[in-house]
Amino acid sequence: MGDREDFMSRVNDLYRFEAIQGHLGWDQETIMPSKGAKSRGEILAWLAGQRHSRLIEPELGHLISRLENTEMDDFLAANVREMRRKFDEAVKLPNQFVSEFTKARSEALIAWQKARSDADFSQFESHLENMVALTQKKVEYLGTDNTPYDVLLDEYEVGMTVADYDPLFAGLKQRLVPLLAKIMKSDVIIPSLPEEMNFPVAAQEEFCNQVSKAMGFDFQAGRMDVSTHPFCAGLWPDDTRFTTRFDEKDPFSCLYAVMHESGHGLYEQGLPRDHSYSPVGMAVSLGVHESQSRFWENQIGRTSAFWDIAMPWFREQFPECPDWDSETLDLVANEVKPDFIRVEADEITYNLHIMIRYEIEKMIFNEGLAVKDIPATWNKMMKDWFGIDVPNDSLGCLQDIHWSMGAFGYFPTYTLGNLYAAQLLHTMSKELGNIEEIISSGDWSSMLTWLRTRIHENGSVMTPSKLIESATGNAPSPEAFLNYVESKYSKLYNL
């Protein structure tokens, strides 16, 4: 067996392990019996240890070194580049630590689900302290040239640091806060859903399935389930699973969760199948991944053109709903209101939610904020930034799943996704024509095809910034997003 064949065989096995871990993780969050938590944690820890031991085998390092000195096509070169980065990081982490971290994460997830349900941070506090301590240990193993938090940020968007995010967030805040203030003073009245109305779960599920299918999600290669926190698990392109949650008083909560996760799912289903079980066959970054979900959720789903198509489906499932036109439903869907829940936030306040999480994570890892002080810190920032009092921890620091998974440094990629999505929309409209007319036609395949060729089918051949530049002709920038929200909400609110 030659070096290339040996290298790819080893890489494929590593990613098969990852697929098995992903499948068991999906099961854990959806249908696993509660008493299975202990055994599942042990199995996941064992799998993580097995995968890690294969990743740090010296022969894999030798293969990478030898291939780096040969001529390679773009796909093999990208696989070697990514495996070099993963190998160099992995050899710094002891196998026992990897297993311990995975087991602790599994236990923390179960504790978070219970704590969130009971709105009781104390049930989760010790688990979160453990996840923070283990993450700090990981930073020590990996080492850092700058701040500890930079190590975590780089894990989710390669190359991004505090020095990159601080000015980016400051610039966004500088233009979003005044825009929010103008919107709050607008005399435009947003209708409310009738308080006495119920939106049955079965009807919501049927409606959301229609929307997901219209987007192009292939339910023969995927499925939708229910979980505490909506997520998408791309096990491989032909088995992509996403989840949602239901609120019988608010069908929009489920709708936009489904559009968001279907956007993730479309990316996973569009990845290059010939390169499955390898780095190049995976999504390039969480920021780019988020651009796909935010594109469908916001740029497509929160438009009157979308409601031109979706309204008949909506009325069929909810005949007692007020006889609103598409413009009114668009206003309802785009209501700007400082509120508690990030995943249900409007496009103006959403990035402020991300900034709060970013600042708290910086405080934890760069400034030593104690876990016990997180709820009070969170609540104070919500009061200072949004002017609202957080009534309980479920609506506050317990609302997101990420910390239970040890995913510190993940949140800023959501903002990158918003910026990338607006930049992609801007270029798409120049190449395909009027996007609202395309949406109103009910045939959205041209938009999906454009995203397939520009983003999905490229896998991880390019770095995230190069991929966005290749797709749009410009380096990543917040300008398209700021212009988009200022234009859109000025029209909606008669500013």
C-alpha cells in the first residue's frame, strides 16, 4: 500500500469513529432512555479514546510529513493540511484526558437538560465547573501564544482570535445599538398572535415539514426529531438529522428553528460524497455552516415573499389564525424586541446575544470569572444591554446547550455566519436576479444550486475566508450584513 492509500485508509477510519460518535450523540439527545446516561457516557468516552489513540499514532505523523513533500491534487492537499493541524494538536492531549473530557461532557449534558427543565442552575453548577476546569487543562496542554481564550476560538474558526473578534463586535455594536433605538421609537404596530389560540404540535410538524421540503431537504436522506435544544447532526450526506422543539402558543418558534436546522442539513447533504470520511468531505467551519442556516432562516424565511408561498400551508394547518396577508405575517416574523432567548431573537438583537456570551467566556478563561458568578453576571449584562430582568435561569444562562458540551469559543461563529450569509445573498442577487421574485415563484432550486456549487460541494478544500472570497469575490466583511439589516428594518419600521 502506497503512502496516499495508507494515509487515506487511516483518515477514513478516524472519521468513521467520528460518525459513530455523532450517531450516539444524536440518540442521546433525542430518544435515549434517561437511565442510559451512565453507560452512554462510558461508551462515548471509550470511543473518543480509541479514536484519539489512532489519531496520534506515529506512523500517521510520518505519512503526513512524507506527503507534505510530494505533489498533490487540491483535495488530497487539503486533507493533509487539515490532518497536520489535527495531529499536531492531538499529540499534545493525553489519551486519558480525552476520555475523561468526553465522559464529563456526556454527564454534563444530562445535568444541563434537567437543570434547564427545573430552571435551577445549582443542579448544573458542579458539572459546569468540571467542564471549565477540563477546558482550562486542555488549553494548558495545547499551549498559547496570546490569551487562553484564543486557543478555544481557533478550535471553531481557524485563525480567529480575541484581537479579531473585539473590533468586529465593537463595530457591529456601534451601528446595531442606534438602529435598535430607532426601531424602539417607531410607531409601527406589530400584530400579536391571539392569546387564546393554540397551535397543535402535529399541525406545526406538518407545516414545518412542507417548508423544509420546499427548501430542498431530502427526507429520504434525513429526518426531523424533537430535542431540548434544536441541532443538526450530519452523520454523512445520506443520513442527516435535525431537531426542533414546539411551543403550542408560538408556531414561529418551531418554524424558524426548522428553517435554521434545515439550512444546516442542506449543507451536510450537499457535501462531496466522494470524499466522505475525510476532512475535505466535511463542512469547512462553523461560521460557514452558520451562514447556511441563517441564510434560509432569515434572508429567505423572514420575507413577505416567503409568506406568499407559505401562507396557504399555514392556513391549512391553522384555520383559526387571523386572516393576515403576507406583509402582516412578515411584520410578525420580523418583530424587533429585546428578549431572553437567543435562538428566537430578531436579526438586530441576535448578535448582541452572541456578544454577551463572548464577553462571559472571555471573563471565564482570561479573567478568572467563577462559575458560581455566571448567573449574576449574565443577568446584569442582560439588564445593561437589553433593559430587561431575567426571571429565571432557564431564560438566562441555562438556555444554550454549548457549555454542557464544553464548546467554549463556539458562540462567535454564529455572528460570522450572519455576516457570511448577507455577503452570499448580495452576490447571489447580482448573479441570479431579484431574490424576492425567486422566493415568490415557489421554486427555490436555483438558490440551492448556487449554494451547492459555491459552498457545499467544495467541502474543506479552501479555508473559510478563502471560500467566502471565492464565492463572493470579496474577503469576509461585516458591511453587507449591516447594509442588509439597516435597509430591511428601515422599510419595515418606516425609519
